Amino acid sequence: MRENHFKKAILNGEQQIGIWHMTRDTQITEMLGGCGFDWVLIDCEHTPNSEADVLGMLQALNGSPSMPAVRPTHLNVAEIKRLLDIGAQTLIVPYVQTVEEAKLAAAAVSYPPEGVRGVSGGSRSSMYGTVPGYFQKARDEICLIIQIETVSAMDQLEDIAAVPGIDGIFIGPADLAASMGHPGNTGHPDVVEAILSAMKRIRAAGKPAGFLSADQTMLDKVVEAGCTFTAVDIDFGLLRRAALDRLATCRKFKG
């Protein structure tokens, strides 16, 4: 069973720099894994990725220094079970709004009697049944991160952070901005203030804090406020910006 270096690092307060992976091409997955990021987030919430797609991406990252993380489509016990069984060890569960939902997420990643994760004796997670004592120690290498991304959830942040089994909290800026009445405007001063406050509150609650942005100024602010696992861009965005930049540079050839 692969040791979850990402989990160990964030629990020790060590900064982990990541990239958001939304494309459905395992060659891109493999390329990103060789770039030197500490973690690569495989997204299912806002992509057409299936569990089969995720499996291929996890395999593409096998042996890479980058630790994979997976975001399921939503808080769904059956989907989480399937992602764990194919080898996901770090999950970022979106749109967790209440203490009860946080407890369900924690239960979904633990075997009975502590949780409700279904038991499979020969899945990829246990190297097809060859990891001794897998069922007793699997949870040690699973990192459960939940996303808080609404005003309602922010109001309950400390109570959610106190739920046993929550290893980290990620603030989702886009949905938070929409919840605050500023859809599409994550740079609104009120939204920025709420995000920075959340970073400090999460750390004060004793949990690692996470965030995603391609805005360097915002990244500087959240890291200063205590962000521990920081996704610094999205693969689609990087590709588009690079393509537009090259096009702009080379338009001079047209006269």
C-alpha cells in the first residue's frame, strides 16, 4: 500500500503545491505527474470523468512523485467506495454543508464498525488482496478533505472541522462567491475577506486549509493566511493561456 505522503505533509503543516487536472487524457496526467507538483487533483465534479477514467489517471501517476487526489461528483457513499477501491487515497468531497454531511463523508472512507465503506477483498486499493492487514490500516493512508463553499457552511466551519475523521478543509471560491451574491466574481472584496478569514479559522481549528486559484496575488494572500495545500492553476486554463499568448506573439507573421 502506497504511503500517503501528501496527508503526512499537510498534517505536519508543510506546504503542498498542486495542479487541478480536468482533461480526460492520461498522457496529460502522466505529463503533469512529471512536472514536480506535490499533488494532482483529478476532478469528477465538473468533468465527464468516470471511475474508469480515474483508474487510468491513477495508473498514469503510479510511480510519479506527485500524489493523486480525486474529487468525486458529490457526497455519494457508493461513488466514494468505488474511488477508494480503485486506489484513490486522497479525496476532496465537494459541497459539504453541515456537520451531518461531514460525518457521512467520514463514515464513507472508513470500514465498519467506525464507518460504512463496503468491503472488497481483491480490489486495486489492497493491491488485489496482497497487502497484509489492509482493512485494519487502510484509513491511516486515506486523506479526507471536505469542501466548504457556501455561506451556510462557513457559519458552521468550526463545528464541521471538529468532526472526527476530517483531515483537511478546502474552500471553494467560485461557489462561495455565488453563495455570497457575487457569481463569477471571486475577486470581490467581501469574497476575498471571507476566504482569508476562513483560512485563519481552519488553521485555528487545527486543520490544514486548502485553496485553488490561478491568480498569483490571491495565492500569495491565502498562503500568508495559512493555506497548506495550494492548487495553483487548472490544466485547461494553462493550455488556453499559453495558446493565446503564442498566437498573440505570432500574429505579426500575418503582416
